[in-house]
Amino acid sequence: MKGGCIIKEKDSARRKELIEFLKGKGYRLAEDENRGEQEITDSFLPIIVKAYDKTYSMMGNVTCAAAAAASGCFISVEEFYERVEREADAGYGY
């Protein structure tokens, strides 16, 4: 995950699992994120993961999410976990 990704997941339990996974890998809530972890978990808006500074946040609004969807920028939680595993196997030290 050299730059980052945008993860589309609406299920709150799976979002919570993702956030716990990220925290376990040393990620933290982005400093400019004004919403808390619970609000991010409960929302349907995509989660942004930035590998270069090991932060995560939530996409700002529905308009941004629609633009990202139209551009094909989203990945699923499953694809995210697969990328993490693949990059760890390749020695990137995710």
C-alpha cells in the first residue's frame, strides 16, 4: 500500500474490525479528522487509509464519495486485506 486507498464498506461491524486492524498495524486517526472513531464506524462514507503517514480518516461527504465511485477509486475490505498480505509477503513491511 505504497500511497493509500479508499475502502468502501457500509457494515459497521466490518468497519470496526478494519479500524482495529489498522490500529494494530500502528495506524492512527488523522490529525485533521474531526470525527471520532465511533462516528467513522457508524457511518456509510468510505474510509481513507494513507500508508505514507500511517493514518486513516473518513471521506468528507456524499459528493466526494460519488466522485470517487465514478472514478473507480474504491476497493473492498477483502481487497485491502489481500493487498496488505501480498505486500507483506513481498517484504514491504506493511
